Amino acid sequence: MAIKSLITRFGKGAATKQVYIYEMWARWAARGIQFILALVVIGLYGNRVDRDRRDGNAQASAWVYALVVAGMTCITCLAYAIPNPFKGMQPHRLFAWDLILFVLWIALFGTFAAIFLKRHDGDEYEGTSVRLMKCAVWVDLVNALLWFGTGAYGGFRTLLGRKVNGKIDQYSDRAESAVNAKIDSGINNFSMKINPKHKETV
């Protein structure tokens, strides 16, 4: 029946599309968190860089490095947020770039952890609050872990993409079978209501 075929295709498509929609929303959520935390880092480290600029002091290389890494992160997140930014290439296939950013963030964490974690909260380091910079250090670590997570998922999705898509197809087939069963049951019930003697005449 044409109606049954249409309903079946709609049900199968809706079930399969739902899987990809969940994946898309999870990816956007991760990128959003990465973007927000990068902005936080820019605020935490940018204050020192701006003060040195206003006072005419030489820029501290570690703080400038922090701003460069955070800036690269923001640009990356914005690029990933654009629909189809890489001419049909799925973003998870660029997992190597995520892992590069992970290395940059973990290097940033190590640099500032060595400077501040051994100091007391009430101290200052070159006019910078140790307590504030300790918070920044842990934000650096969270950023590193997030980029490692998205990079590892991208690598998994790329290297095992066919198997993952196969699992999604299996889910789609099960959904199609369930839809067909419900349609058949609904049609039979409808037929019995229209022709109660149908069962006797068969």
C-alpha cells in the first residue's frame, strides 16, 4: 500500500535522523563550552597583558602564548559552528587539529602550573594574584581535557566510521520493523472495525 510505504519511510527516516541530531547537538554543546572557556582564559590572562602594555613593560611570553592558544581555540569553535564549513568534509575528520589544540592547552597548563601551584594563595607574582591564576590553571586543564575528548571522539568516528554507521543502520532497520508491525496491527484493527464479519468470511 502507498500509505504504508510512505509511513514506513517516514518512520525509518525519523528514527535514523534522531541519532544524527543527538550527535550534532552534543558536538555543538562541546564546541560551545570550549568557546566559552577560551573566552574566560582570554579574560584571565589578557588583564596582565593589557596592564603591561599600558605601563610600557615588556610582554610576558607565557601570557602572550596563553592568549594565542585561546584565540586559536575561539576561531576553531566558530569555524566548526558554520554549517558545512569544509566543503562536505565532516568536522570529526579534522580530529588531528583537536589533538594539536590539546597539546597546546596541556603545555599551557604545565607552564602556569609550574609557576603558581607551588605558591600561597595570598602571594603575588609580578603583580598578578596567585589565587586568580590558580583558577586560570585549572581552566587550562579543563580546556585541554575537552579538546582531548573531542579529538579522541573524532578519531574514533573517523577510523571506525563504517562500523558506527552500520550500527545506526541496524537501529534504523529495527525501527522500520517496529513501524511495520504497528502499521499492520493498525490496518487489521481498522479493517475489523469497518467489516466486523471480515474474520468470518476469510
